[in-house]
Amino acid sequence: METIFTEKHRLRDAKSELFGGQLVQPHERPSRAEYVIKRVREANLGLVSDPDDFGLDPILAIHKPDFVEFLQTAWERWQEAGFQGEAMPTTWVGRRMSDKRPSFIEGQVGYYALAGETSISGGTWEAAYASAQVALTGADRINNGARSVFSLCRPPGHHATADMFGGYCFLNNAAISAQHYLDTGGKRVAILDVDFHHGNGTQDIFYNRDDVLFVSLHGDPLETFPYHLGHADETGGGAGAGFNVNYPMPPNTPFEVWRSALAKGLDRIADYAPDVLIVSLGVDTFENDPISFFKLKSDDFTTMGADIARAGLSTQFIMEGGYDVEEIGVNAVNVLQGFIA
Ligand code: SP5
Ligand code: ZN
């Protein structure tokens, strides 16, 4: 399997994450991608290629222009305002408040944030743009006949909505890729999100549409991030009714339970008969992940990959979460090796 990767991910190297009331080194840090690419090479998974540049248009096919312009200029404007730290939200559009967009950067950061832990630092836009190109290049490989491809995206994307950032995400790489398939002749795309956290951004982007089926397995949002979306009764709206499927699971869920939810999700995907399957591949379901509560072991990730392969679909893996430990490389590559075995 070919891997698409760029060193430009290093441009996202924030100093601060708001965690338990303290500013700590972000869990979403450059070493994550380094662990994964190191393991890709060690395991001889296949070619590692740089992304091509598809420009801004496929990003603007998902994200609102004012949001994209905000991401492009936020860091510069934050510094011009004289702030000393990284750009972080301090206000939100709380219930019954106005949706009018503030003009001052401080208010705009709150307006465009869906979570408070994620800062905007110098280089964030450049890295997020490059990450989206890694996703688009993977889609292009599938369009050119590859059975599978690994887009080693960083920063991740599945929490980002059309006009909000947060959860370590800025541009929704999986959504941008899905839309690219549809804009290049695809009729139906399925997205299987196996990251520990609910893919609230991806769900929100496609919620009212029937040309993208979204299936997510995740920690129950009553118990964990992103807290405010991802319940089982969110099944899609309008034309999209029935095309959003959530499997929230409780703390300490072991692989056997997780795997039976995967089997149900894969059945739903088989019924949908998509042209292509995108896997939002987070490995924060690992038992030792520092911010998560599932109990998957390294070998389970190999089984996961084999289960996904049995769907028989052209499959693009897009990297999402997975934190702190060197095993994120082993676990991510185990999924890919299980898939091709
Ligand atoms: C892409 C992705 O995986 N984003 C996850 C963002 C989660 N950010 C909030 C983390 C809050 C963690 N609280 C942990 C409690 C541990 N007991
Ligand atoms: Zn996650």
C-alpha cells in the first residue's frame, strides 16, 4: 500500500493545549506522524510519496470561505493585536446569544471554535493545507485504480466542520476527500470513522445528504469529547435520513464488543454499496492512549484491518487521532497490514 506523506506537518507545532485547567504540550504533536512514518518504512508497507497540490478549490467545496480566510490570517491578526500566547477562544456563541460575527480577532476565534483546547499557532494554516493535499492525493490514487492508499494526514480533520475548528482539527480531510470523489465521477462514498472520538465535523457536514454515508464507532459523548454530538439517535436529516450511523460505547469497551459494532457498521456500508470507502483512522482506541477509554490491544488493530478488507471496497485510510506513545505507529500500520494480508 502506498503512503502519502509530507514533512510540512511539522509546521503545526503548537506550544499549548488547554487540558485540565493547565496549558500543556499538545497531545497532537509532530512526533505522532514521525512514529507512524517510521513504522511504515520499517514494515516495508510500500512506496512513500509526497502529495500533489490540488489548490484551494476542493477545500472550499467543503469549508466556508470566511472560515478559510480566518484560518489563513488568524495567527498574524492575533499577533498584531499584541497577544503573547497562541490564539485560543475565551468566548462562545452560548445558547440564545447572537450569531453575528465579531470583527476583532479575539471574538472571531471564539466564533469559529467548537472546542477550547486547540490553539492556533504560526504555521497551523500551512500544515492544515498540506494535510488536506495529502488526503486529496490519496483520493487521486484511488481514482487512478489503486485498491487502497494511506493518507498520513497531520493535523487530523474529523472534528472540523464547514466553519469551525477544534479537537486538534482545522480542515476536515476525510470530508474534503469524499467531496473530491463525488466531484470526479463518484456517486456514493462511505466514511467509516474508527477514531476513539465521534467525528462530529464529518457528521455535521454530510448530515442532510444521501451521497455520503457516515458510520462512526466512538466513546459515548455523554462521557467524553466532543460531548455535544455522536448519540445513537442522530440518524441523518432530510434527504440524509438514515445515512448517519453512530455506535457510542462506554468506558473500558474491549475489542470483542467494539468489533461487533464494526460488523454492524460494515453491513450497513455493504447495503449502501459505495464506490469508495474512506476510513477515518484514529488509533486512540488503544488501551494505553492517554486521553481515551477503550481497551484495544496492538494485535486487535490487525484484525480490524482484515475485517475492513473483507468489505471488498476501494479503501482510502486517512490518519486521525492516536496519542503519546510509540505504539501509534505499530497500531496504525497493523490496521494497514491486516487490510492487505
Ligand atoms: C483527532 C482527535 O482525536 N481529537 C481529539 C481531541 C480531544 N481533545 C480533548 C481532550 C480532553 C481529554 N480529557 C481526558 C480525560 C482523561 N481522563
Ligand atoms: Zn480521537
